[in-house]
Amino acid sequence: MRILVSACLLGACCRYDGASKTYPLAAALAARHEIVPVCPEQLGGLPTPRPPAERRGDRVVTQVGDVTAAYRRGAEETWKLCRALGCEAAVLKERSPSCGGGMIYDGTFRGVLTQGDGVTAELLRARGIPVFGESQIEELLK
């Protein structure tokens, strides 16, 4: 199976703080499936590092401004890659304002989680792509 995977989970230093968030089971996933690394924020034109952002309703904001347009552009570019390469699923970074699925930060910048999806996860799901978080990789390996 061909699977989109958040590049930060594979060790790419593309997170907002310029770091990676390497997840050990991502390598095991890559050994069994064809992996397509993506960073929707970078695909949307945002720099690395960049100010932290959180989703507030249908908007994505930093503490100094609105970055919704870049997040939407990144989601669309990720969808284009997904469709062009025939990806059947996505494993995306949990809690991210673009990649998070199910629980994301609430937009107050106080570390509070709320129910919801990041912009990219939401778009992929709406277009029929199953979206998993890194804590669900083990399920995909079974």
C-alpha cells in the first residue's frame, strides 16, 4: 500500500520549531509499505522554523496573525500528491493544526486539546482517504 506520512515522523526537521518528531514505528511502516513523506505546512509555503499555530474554529492562527490560507494551500497540495501517487491512507502527526486527527489544540495557546481535525486531515478524510495518527501505526502493521 502507498501511504502519505508526515515527514516529521520520519525524522525530517520540518516542524514549526525546526525539529523532527521521529516516531520509531514509522520506520517499520516504511519497511512494509511504500511511504510518501509530506509536510503540508511547507507545501503551503510556510518557512521552517515558523511561529506555532493552532486551529481556532475554521481558522488557523499564530499568536500574531492568521495563517489559514497557507494551511489550506498545503492541504490542497498534499491532496494533489495523494491523488497523483495513488496513496490509499495517511499517517499524520497527531494534534497538529494541519495533520492532527480527532484531537487538536484549541487555539488559545495554553496546551488545551479539543475535539477536531487539522486542515489537511479534514480535507483528506472528506475526499475518502483514511487518516491515522502515529499512535495508530501499530494497527496498520497488523
